[in-house]
Amino acid sequence: MGISELNFDWNFLQWVVMAVVGIYTWLIGRQSASAQELMDLRTRIVRLEEQIAQVPTQQQVASMMSKLSSAEAHMSGLNEKFDVVSRRLESINNFLLQNK
């Protein structure tokens, strides 16, 4: 078997090279898509961490609830005092209207 007996097919070589280039392009495309997805996930995680940092803790929520309960009791007491003042003003008004 000599060199003259080898039949070299350029079409087959072209097909092999194109297949290798296609596979390489596909692999690179997958890696860049994965990198983009990874970057998107990192961005979302950073945004979530920023939002979670602003959320009050359980202790802060409990403290806020106790303060709200205290404010509600205080408002209820003020409401009772205003009712007493309103009744006194009504009686003063009635007295003044009757004794003109």
C-alpha cells in the first residue's frame, strides 16, 4: 500500500471539520447560557438579601405588638376621659341655657 493508493476525500474531511466546529459551538453556547443564568441567579439572590435585611426580626415584631397594645389601652383611657369631659360640657351647656 503506497501513498498513491490512498484516496483522500475532501468532502468527508469538510464534513468532519464542520461537525467538530458545530459541536464546539454548541458546547460554548451552553456554557455561556449557563454563565448568564448563574449571573441572573446571583442578581436575584443579592436583591432578596437586600430585601430580607430590611424585614424586622421576630423580637422587633413582638416589641411593636406590645407597644401597639399599650397605645390601644392608652387610647381607650383617653376615650373614657373625653366621654366624661363631654358629659360635663353638656351639663354646663344645659345649665347655661336654662339660666339665661
